[in-house]
Amino acid sequence: MNNLILLPMLLPILAGVTLIFLRTFGRLQAWFSIAVMVSVAAISTFLLHTIQTEGILRLDFGGWAPPFGILFVADSFSLLLVLTTSVVALVCLLYALFTTGKLLESMYFYPTVLFLIAGVNGSFLTGDLFNLFVCFEVMLLSSYVLLTLGGSKRQLREAVKYVAINIVSSWFFLVALAYLYGTVGTLNMAHIAIRVAEAGQGPLLTTISIVFLTVFSLKAGLLLYFWLPGSYSTPPTVVSALFGALLTKVGIYALFRVFSLIFNHHPDITHTIIGVMAALTLIGGSLGAIAYNDIRKIAAYNIVISVGFLLVGLAVFTPEAIEGAVYYLIHDMVAKALLFLLIGTMISMTDTTQLSQMSGLMKNYPLLGWSFFIAMLSLAGIPPLSGFIGKVLISQGAIAGGNYVLLALALLSSLFVLYSLLRIFKSSFWGETIISKEDQVPLQNRFLVPTLILVLLTFGIGFGTESLSVYVTDAADTLMNPDVYTDAILEGDGQ
């Protein structure tokens, strides 16, 4: 049973290696990748259900029991994100199947995407900080390749910035690991939590925690997001969708895991800093979302806003806020993939990214227009779509914790999200039609199948909140009660 925990990372790696030797068979690569994601999603669903009856699962590599060996841990929080990652990747691969040309297929696109997913899933499942670093690097190396596919001058310029930032953050990650190991003598997350609780989170450990906060903030785009809008707006559409849906979420996951499990003893310092960074991120992202005329830049700044909103939940750190953050994290992975796929389709139809050069698309592409309208409402948190319940719970948590400034900024940012996307909807889909029926670029229905799947998902998450609640509540309970996690790791059976 526990051996299944490894498969969400192992299957994409094995499939990716296999597809390297099938470079010329584009359609075969696509269908094989899709089959792998279906398998990973099925395994994740089974494990998520199993956790509710058997508790947190762990897999000890080489038979070495914690804290001495490498291990993978599956709890509700990590499995919810693995499942969502698999579903989003599956939909993005379907989009690639319908839209990607032979040139991109021959550039190892599908193997690289699978390696990226392996790194993301490994980051969610690992139980020690050094292997979190390793999985981060697997994900980042894959993202470097995907970012440069196409080789345009703008892509390469943004790639240099992206690579430089991540090299610096990875160096700081190693420095933080070295100091932490020198202080507590272990890198197993459950064991670190026990050692820190026993010794007390003194000035040295608090300083180390701030270094980790800096590292994960760079990865997540929290405050230090200056690299994100350019990097996420230059690659091909399907790559932008994967980046927008998944990459920042790994940094957010690390922040939630580390600052709920390990460095939770001085929230007046660490969580206050997170709150200030979240507030500044909400302000910067909101201003950026309304400042640009480039629809891809607007979408990228909406990622920044969502990062700030999610970290409000961690800064508040009440049961309602954490539960809301888990709901919102799942929603945002689906909704951001939907937003970027829709915007990419709009660009392919009009051959421009500028709002001023788009108008009247609703007449020629009504299904695309109404799909964008639903995505807009979902991201703004309008009921009954998927973004509503997370925003309500985070707001309730902020009220319960007396964090009224964060609450006001979070709610105000939702208005900026709505306004920025409403600008796109109004300017691009309404008004005088620029392209006649005779001159319009044909949009085949199969191109919209992946986006319609995501539209149904955002409805499904909204209407299925009660069905999800058992898993989300368990995830929030694990984050709020570190003993649940540490007892399962250090006392449970990992075979």
C-alpha cells in the first residue's frame, strides 16, 4: 500500500525517460503522457481516500526508519495538491495535443513536462527538507527548458532573469539547510519539528526561518515577484498555463508546511513578516493588473494577487483561514490554468496581446467568450464557483484573528481581479467586430475541449464543496496540529 506513494513522482520520470527515445512520434508522446497523468490522478484519488481511514501514510526508502532515512509522506494536504496537479497537467497536455505543432513536439516538450510534474509531485510528497531542495531543482531544470522553447529573443531575455533568480534562491536554500542541520542535527521535517519544539525557537532558529521565508518567497512570487510577470508571459500558451497553475504553488506549499510544522513558535515574528509581505504583494499585484494593456501581463499579475491572498491565510493562521487557504489553493490551480489557456487561445485567434487591438470577439467566438466570463467570475470569488468558499473562509479567519487590515486588502484585491479581467472581457469580446466572419481564424471545437473541462471543474469544486470538505478539513487539521504529522512519521509504520 505505502509503495503507491512513490508512483506520482516515479511514473512521470519513467515515462519522460521513455519518451526521450520517441522524439519523432509526437502524437504517441502526447497520448502516452496523458495516460500517465490519468494513472497518477487515479492513484492520488485512491491514496487520498485511504488516508481518511488509515491516517497519514509514509514510505521509508531502503528500510531506514525515520529520522535516519529518506521518506515520502502522504497526508491530505499533499495528496490534494498532487491530485489537482495531475488533473491540471492532464488538461494542459490535452490542449497541447490539439494545438502543438511538430516543431515543439520534436523539442522534447512532453518528456520535459513529465519531469516538471515529477518535481512538483515530489516536492509535495517528500518528508525531508534536503529532498525538497532536490525536487525543487528537478522542477526548475525542467522549467528552464520549457521557458526557452521557441527561442525568441524575449523568451531568452526573460529566461536569463528567471534562471538567475532561481540560482540565487537555491544557493540561499542550501545555506539555510546547512545552518539548520548544524543547529538541530537532522533534516527530517517531523524530527526537526520535535527538536525545535524541545530546544525552543531561539534567535538563531528564527533567523534561519527568515532565510527559508526568503527562499520560498522567491519561489512563490511573494513580494519578490519582479521576475514573474515577464517569465510567465513569454512561453507558449500551454507552458504558461502549467507555470501559472503549478510553479508558484510549490513555494506556497513549502511556506505552509514549514511555517505550520516547524517554525510556528514565534508567530508574532514569522507570521507577522508573512502578513506584511502578503499585504505588499496584494498591493503590487493589484496595481500591476490594472496598469498593463498586454493581456498576458494582466494574467501574470493576477497570479501575484492570488499568491498574496493565499499567504493571508497563513499569516492569519486560524483554523478557518487555513481551511480556506487549502480550498483556494485547489481552486487557483484550476482557475489559473483556465485563464492562461483562454488568453492563449485569444492571442492565437487575433495574433496580438494588446487590448486595444481586440474587439468584438464574442460575435465570432461566443463559446470562448462565455468561458472567459466564467473564469473571470471564478477568480473574483463569485458564488457558486470554486473561488467563493476559500475567500469566505479566509475572510472569516481574518475577522476571528482581528486582522482587519489584511482582510480589507484581501477583499479589495478581489475587486482589482474582477476589474482587470472585466477590462479584457469588455474590450476583447464586446464592441465593434474588427474581424469579419470571412476573415476570422477558424476555432475548432476540439481546441476548446480542455478549457471546457476546466470550466466544469470550477463549477464542480464550487458545487462539490461539501464532498471536498472531509479532505480539506483533514488537511487543515494536520497543518494546525503539528503533533498529528510528527506522530504519524516518527511512530507509524512506513512499510
